[in-house]
Amino acid sequence: MIADSQRRINDQVVSELRQKVREPLLAQGEEYEQAVAAKTTVDKYWESKDKRYQEYKHRQLQVDDTP
């Protein structure tokens, strides 16, 4: 039973309303953090691949230039 001293909005307890709102926001925050981590991982992967490709191109130019 809810005590009469608790704050209510539209016949619902405020603390319960806040809890209901907080849960989806926390879930979205976790999803956002996971997405940022995944993006960082992918960016590092492509950066590494690009670096290796540039090194390969540089070596190919050196091989092609030698008589």
C-alpha cells in the first residue's frame, strides 16, 4: 500500500514514474556506449588495413623502380 505522504502525479507515485523512465534511458546509454566501442574498433581496423596497404604500395613502387 502506498503511503499518503508520497508525491503523486495523475494518481501514480513519482518515484515509480522516475524508475520507469530511468530504465529505458540506462539501456539506451549502454547501447550507445557499445556502439561507440564498436565504431572505434572498426575505425582502428580500417586504419590498420590502410597503413598496411600504403606500406605495400610503397614497397611495390620501390620494386618497380629498381632496374
